[in-house]
Amino acid sequence: MQNKRYTQNKTKLRKGEYQRPNNTFEYRWTDNRGKRQYVYAKSLPELRKKEDEINRLVLEGIDYGKLDRTVNDYFELWKNLKTGIRETTFASYLRFYERYIQNDIGKMKLKNIYYSDVVLFFKKLAIEKGLSYSTIEKIEVTLSMILEIAVKDDVLRNNPCKGALRELKRECGMKVKDVRALTLEEQKVFEDYLAKPGRFHVYCPIFTVMLWTGMRVSEVLGLRWEDIDFDNNEIDVNHTLVFYDIGKGQGSAYKINPPKTRSSVRTVPMLPKVKEALLAEKEYQELAGIKCNSVIDGYTNFVFLNKNGHVHHHKKLNYKLYSICDEINRELQLNGGYGVKKFPRLHNHMLRHTFATRMREAGADMKATSDMMGHEEIMITLKTYTDASREFKQREIGLLQDYFNRAV
């Protein structure tokens, strides 16, 4: 190696700079963890450009030595660090990562990932793969958690995911599909149809419970008879039943989970309509000789069962609702009903949404409604789960007229 402090052409070398026997250049330094690091360049100006960038990053507390790691490397680290997370939620994160991130942006080195790369990645998912905004949102949560560890490790200055979804919405005009409540008239049409004898009448109890308690579908599907207090007219919500993808080709399985949040552990008052629906379900199962054949994580004696004695799958309930909507629309074309011309495509979550909206229209206390729905904050109930129908807004604006009339 040449004189350590000068190049062959007598240019003085800075501290940590060396000219190698093959006439390339090397810079050595010790990172903030005490580990020796090295970078190389073909020329001294090129080396010093790298050196200036390294020194800038070191001053900012960035761990340059780890910048060569890929997102996939940090994904493996994240898997080992992530504790206290539900098995089903963890499996969901893994599925999104392995399906969409691993073979794409996951291969990139951390030092090459910028905000624009993340935005372009999300745009590709939306345009080329045709993914919905809600799916991309879940992918973003997964990617952001992994990159956040790199931020905390002083490898990245900022999380490049920050703000990327807003940019996607702005550039691609993507919208979150709003969940709306049934109008009062639509609810009457729906309940009247379920109450009639026919092939969908058997689903009247479960949809009535969902519609008149505001419970999540996972909470309703997990209900056991011992969770229902018929004497005090109360339902004890203390767990949920979910169906999730185990991952890595292992298929799917049912799982008992604790409720979504601490506020989700609650007691829900049981209206007479709900009590009647539950008793009707009990009577139907006894007459049909249906007994619970499902044992999930030690839980059994579930309330709502299919004809084979097994718990319902939430997606199959949605399919039943789609079929019910089709039948209702056929009847509306022939007979009409409560002024409803076309019945909307209904899914499980709309029933919970409808419960919250009816409670607000009835003038119920929003704190009580929020508690019954298992929300931690009233604003979640108000912002996400309540719609204002035309009739409700007309009634509310009428209060101003009434006040004015009394005042003058």
C-alpha cells in the first residue's frame, strides 16, 4: 500500500483515507456502535463524496453500516421483535407482506428507499394489480411498522411511508368506500322480508341480533348461550370468533380472540325484539335437532349454528345478505314497499352502522351508544358510524324554527 498519508501523485490524504495497491481508494471509520466500517471508490473525489455523506449521516445519528440491509432483512428482525400481538393479526401482517411486499420493494436496500419509491409502489398496487384503497392501507400499515424499526435503529432519518397514502389518494383519486346505514324505510323492508316464511327466514334471528345490538359480526358469531342472561336481559361480550389465513400454505382456521379493545369487553342491554330472536333461534335448533359440533380453543355451545351444527362463516353470511337483497329487489319491482325503489347491497357491517344511526335519530345519549358499541371514544361513534338521513336533518333543522317561534 502507498504512503498512508499521500496518494501516488502526492495528494495529502485525510484521516481514514487510504490508497489501495490496485490504485482504488478506501475510507475507514468507526460507527456509533464501535464497529469498523469501510467504503471504496475508484477515485479520490468519488471517495470524498461518499465520505462527506457518511460524516453527515453520522452527525445526524444515522447508522450507515446498516443502510445496506434490505427491507426483507428488517422484516425478519420485525418478526422476532413483535410480541404481544394476536396470532390472527400477526398472520394477517405476514400474509400482506409475503403476497405484496417481499418480492417487490422488500428487495430494496434501506439506503435506496425514498418517499417517492413508496408512493410509486402503492400506485403500482392500485393501477397494475387493481387493489382497493382499503387493501393498500393494510399493506401500508405492515410496511410502515417494519420501516419504523429502522428509524428507531437510527438507520433511517424518517419513515418513507409517512404521507404516501395521502399522495396516492391525491394522484389516483382513490376513495375509501363509505359504509352507509339503511334508511328507516329500508330497515322496515328488510325486517319485514326476514319475518316472512321462506328460505331466508332461518336467518332472521342472527340478523335481528346484529341489527338491534350493534355488535360486531365476530362478537355475534362467538356468542355462547352462557353469555346471554335472559333474566336480566343482558348479553355479555367477552370474546370474538374470527376466521383467518394461517399463512405459508397452511390453510385457514377459526380462532377465539379477546375483544378488539378493552372497551369492547362490555354488557349489551337486550331489547325485547332481541330476546325474542334468541329464543326463536333456540326453539328452531331444538325442533330441527341441531346441536353444536364446533369446539374452538375450548369454546363451544355457540348460539348461531348452520344446519350441520357448526358456527357460521362471516363471508357466507355476507353472501346470504346479497341473496336476500336480490330477492327483496325482485319483490319491490312487483309490489313496492315503504317508498323504497331499490334496496342497497347489504353486508354485515352495515347492520352495525344502522344500529348506531337509529340510536342517534332516536335521540339516545351518544356516550351510552358508544359504550354499547364497544368504542373507546364517542368521536369514533359519531364520525364513523352515524349517518344523517334526509328526514333526520329536516327534523333537526325544524328545531331551529321551533326555537325562533318560541323566542319571538
